[in-house]
Amino acid sequence: MLSIAIVGLPNVGKSTLFNVLTKKGVEASNYPFCTIDPNVGVVSVPDERLLKIAGLSKPKKIIPAAIEFVDIAGLVKGAHKGEGLGNQFLSHIRECDAICEVVRDFKNDNIIHVEGSVNPERDRETINLELIFADLKTAEKSLDRLSREAKSGDKELIKQKEILEKIKGSLDQGKAVREINFDEEENKFVKSFSFLTAKPIIYLLNADEGGKDPLLTSPLVRGRDNLSPSPYEGEGRGGVWDGDVIAINAKIEEEIAALSEDEQKEFMAELGIKDRGLDRLIRASYRLLGLQTFFTTGPDETKAWTVRVGAKAPEAAGVIHTDFEKGFIRAEVMSYEKFLEAGSEPAAREKGWIRTEGKDYVMQDGDICHFLFNR
């Protein structure tokens, strides 16, 4: 299951965001280090296609895809040296697939800011430098060992030493590992270190725009669907952010989550909110990690599954069960659009819209599949 670490300074809205995401009542108090042990919650991925497929299949169960969010306690300056239990918190981030960095852009005199003022650029830099310093310690320690071992003349060790020197040089300049280009073989080596700054990152700007949707009003974010391919450009603040930037108002999201479905629609319409910020976050997470969804459906259950973009049919079958991948024979595939147009699986089969695909078939987002395999 995809796992995303929610990180940031204390009191930026991380736990509020986590509460809304998971509807779990974790403590969200107004002081640093309220959250020490990471809170973990599994969140359903919103996908209207799943409900439409189920509406035709009429299964006993509907099972959405899921993402795991891990609420990491607030980091502070010196976290890489253990300040504020930093080493413990950083180890929790290493176990996740990606990072969602929450950056405060709201003013509230009743909520303490650890630096005494609201400054998104400064706060982002504080967190990212702590991650860079932690990676630098990892790189230097490993480089010291490899430098000694590479004196043997072993070509593989020399190559690994060169990769780490490249990484250290980049980190020394304040650049994240994710900004370095590696070939496929180099990537395999780099991944073995679980560098924090190698992880894909989304910046979530927790904005306060007077009760309005930050997507419509914030000058700090631009771009269709609130996913900015040209990252953060703050007016008068400068700087470039190396990831998608999503603006939400966590308190408004919290209010929306407490309402019934009908009340949510009415409240969102009043505020001019077309799309939940949290739904945008989940979609961005999929895009960030290069993931897509396929479905299985029948009388027992309709289920959404997650697979990487570019995966072939046997790999998708293996997401369901490893035996399916090992014994893969073929897949019966129809597109979501054709299934809806046909109105049922028998009708789609009659029209010839269910295709038989082999081991080389590349999965497409929205595919509805049956896998045939040897037991």
C-alpha cells in the first residue's frame, strides 16, 4: 500500500489535516511535540468510476483503493542532530514512499508559530535543510566506508563511490537527491539508502483566505487543478519549490468533513469550492508516484487496485495475489468507458468489447480485468 509521510514544523496544521483525511480523533493541540508516536491512517481513494461500475455489477461489497498517511511529529531546526526527538521522527519518514510537506500560510495569534512569524518560504527551507543534513550524514558515512573499500580497485565499488560523491556534492549545495539524474543501474544503488530527499514530495500550503477556497484566491498557487507544474512562486518571496504545490484551508476541510454528504455539497457551493482539497492531494499523490487504477468486478465484489503506470498485465495480476503473477496465462480486459456503454459484462462480451491480452499487455488507467492463471 502507498504510504505518505505528513511532515512540517509544529503547529502548521498537520494533525488537523490527518484528522480530516482519516476521520481519526488524534490529538491536535496548540503546542510543539503534541504528536510523538506517528499516527497512521488508511484513507480510501475517491474514484467515482468505482461506484458506477458497482452500480451495474451490483456486488455484495465495494472496495476502494487505499493510501496510508503517516502523521509525523513536528520537526524543528536541528532535527538531524536529534533536536526535538528529530532522529526518531526522521526514521519514520524513511519508511514511507513519499512526503507531503505541510507549510503554514495562515495567521492566527492564538496558534503559536515556533519561529514567531508566518513565512512559508523560510519554513519550507527549514524542513528541507533538515532532511538534506540527515541525508548528508548518511552519504558521508557510507562514502567514508566505500572510499576505503574502493582502494582494492574493484570497478563496482569505484562506481558506487562516484555516485555517492555526486550525491554529497549536490547535498552540499543544498539540493535534494531527487534533483539528480541517475540511470537505471545507479537508481537501484541509490534506493538502497532510503535518502529522505530522494522521496517524491508534495507541498501542501495550509492557507487562510477568509473562508474562501485558497485555489480561487491564493496568489501563491497557480495551475490547473491546483497542481502547479511550475512550483511555488510567492509574490515578493522568491524561491522555487521542487514539487507540486496544493493550497487548502485545513480548518474549512475539517468543517466540511463534519457535515453530511448533502450538507457538504451545499456548504462547498456557498464557498465556491468545486473540489475537496484532500481529493486533490490524493490525486496528486498518485501522479507523483506514477500510479494508476484498474478494477475487478463481479457479483461478490467490485474493487479498485493500484498499479504503477507502465505495468504489464502479469504485474497487475500480482497486485491481487502473487500466485496470479507466477501462473499468469492471459487477461480479459475491457475499458471502463466501454463497460458503462454496454451496461453489463454479458452485453460487453456480446459486442466484442472484452479483449484477450497476453503477458506483454501494458495496463491502462480504468481497465476492468479478469485474470486467468495456472494454480
